[in-house]
Amino acid sequence: MTTTEPRAYPFASEKLDLDPLYEALRREEPLCRVRLPYGEPAWLATRYEDVKVVLGDPRFSRAAAVGRDQPRSRPYPAGAGAMISLDPPEHSRLRRLVAKAFTMRRVEQLRPRVQEIANGLVGTMLAEGAPAELVQSFGLPLPIAVMCELLGVPFEDRAEFRRWADAYLSTSKFTPEQVADARAQLRDYVAALTAERRKDPQDDLLSALVAARDDEDRLSEEELLTMAETILVAGHETTATQIPNFVYVLLTNPDQLAALRADLGMVPQAVEELLRYIPAGAGSSQPRYAVEDVQLGAVTVCAGEPVVVDRSSANRDESIYTGPDELDLTRREAPHIGFGHGAHHCLGAPLARMELQVTLHTLLTRLPGLRFAGSSHDVVWKSGVSTRGPEQLPVAWDRA
């Protein structure tokens, strides 16, 4: 099935289905040529092992993408100076400054507070009665509240920064001018918060970053503002996207849901399997550029050529997983790469895992008989953004 013309990418998809073309590509053309909506053509890696090489091998560089016409789904490339656009050691220097906020130990210390937030949100749902719209009632406010407290952002400003986050993730939902305006507003907001923390430091991550900038000279002002913006937007997005995805997938796999309800000790492993199974991203960007010729399978990626990876395809690789297109909450095969791999492995993965564990346990214990309010056809899906999932998910439950 080798083709000389680059395929249009991302491939067509409905809801959370994975395009069957991925399976054919993994089998017959695991490294193929694609063209994203913007930028130059690229190689696309679809197999698990190839994806790990591209993400983890220093011969593939993120920093080399800066200044290039990067293959991407949005009109604008990732900004120079953001952690996602850097290679070690510069990337490592910035990552170390915030990594202590996301260690397993620190995350477990946060678990009681996350549980308290989750209980409060479900309590409101119960008080108001079924049906409820899960995204606005629980899926968004839980991770936003957690990130506000961690970073030190006033929770009452959540509607504004959620709007800014939507613009950051836009592929076609907003115009380039609207995206630029939202980014400028977010930068002004973060700059104002930073100025407040300089006058009145608090016990939060933003104050720690300000101290690293002012007292220890380990950050430039531009790096400080860019890092705070990135944490604010990306810090809640994975969880906010996956909470309704998890619920939708469980409700459409009633046998797996029944097994989980019967044994809530399965929750941590269920989270891992759901992260593997659900294609939360609408394709891939953030290309890596080869800094020398690299052999990937039968293909030589020449120095200077970009490669994008599809982690959702890698997580369905039949050479790694048994029955990869089936949801199996007891699965204990190779670790998924939903959070990436290598130097750019998601910094907030421990926090996202913990929030998702709290979410499943809370929803299944506090909302007995959780189900669609109506049917799965009443779910409204996102469009024009780089994440996949419900925009509205009406749910109901049994009365106590």
C-alpha cells in the first residue's frame, strides 16, 4: 500500500473510534509520508517501538523544529522557549524547576484534597438531581480547581482561562486572530499574577517559579511567563478531556463497567487501560527533526526531515498487545505511551492518574447506576480542537 503522495493527516475519525487505516499502516507501511493541514510533509510513525524511538532517541530533536515550517494542525507552531520546543539540557533545566510539584509523593499528599473537591462536585449534582451534564458539572471543574490551587490561580477566574485554553487547543474552532488575542490576554493575566506574587509570595507553584527567577536566577522572565502559561493550560487539559471519555467508554462497555463496579480495587489498572484504549488526541503534531540519518525499520529518515508520531496507533499495536482493539480493564501488558515517552514524557502524569482514579471511584460509589441520560446519541462531541471527547455528556443515576 506504499504511496508516493503524502496522505492527508490527521485521518478521519468519529467520536473515539480509531481509523482502521492505522492497522493497515502498522502492518504494511509503518513509516509513511503525511501532510498535516499546515507546514511541510513529514514521516508518520504508527508502531509502538518506532514511536518510542522517535520520542526517546536524541537523534530526533524538538529544538531543531524552531524556525522551520513545522508540520502542524494549527496555523501557528509551538513557540520558541516553551519546554515542549526544547531539547536537553535546556529542557531538563526548566523541567527540574517544576518537577517536584508533580512527584508521586507530592501527588499522594494532594489526594485527600482532590477527593474533597470531587465529593463537593458530586454532592452538588446529587442536590440538584438527575439528569446532569457531566462535563460542566464535574469533568471541567475538578481538574481546574486542582490546578488553580497548585499553581496559585484564583478559582473565580476559571471561566476566563478555560476560554484561553480552548483557543490554545484550537485547530479550526477559532480564527488565528482570535487565538492571538486569547494568547495575549493569557500572557497579560499571568504577568499580573506574577507581579502579585512578587509583592506577596504564597505557598504555591507560581511563587516558587518567581523565586527561581528572582532569587536564584534560574529562569528568564520570558521563561517564567511561558512556563506558567503552559502549566495552566496543559495542567488540567488531559484530565478534563479524559473524565468524560472514561465515562463514555465505560457506559458503552457495560460488561467492563459491571466488573469495575464489582471490584473497585481494579480502579488503578482500569485507569491505565482506559488511557491506552482511548485516542484522546486528534492526530499528532509536535514533530521531531532528525539531526542525522536514522534507520527506522525499512525507512531511512534523512537528517533534517520531520517525523510525527501517533501514540493512539502505538497503543493499539497488535505486536505489543493482545486484542488491542478490545477494552480489558484487567490488562497488564506493556505500558501505554498515552503520556508520551522520553524527555518530554508528560510532567503531570502522576497528577492526572491520581485525579482519574479519584474520579472513577467517586462517580461509581456516589452515583449508583450511573448511565446516559437518554442514550449515547445525546452526547455532543468536540470539534475544531486538537483533543477528542464529549463537549456535553448528559448522565443520570439511581436515587438513593
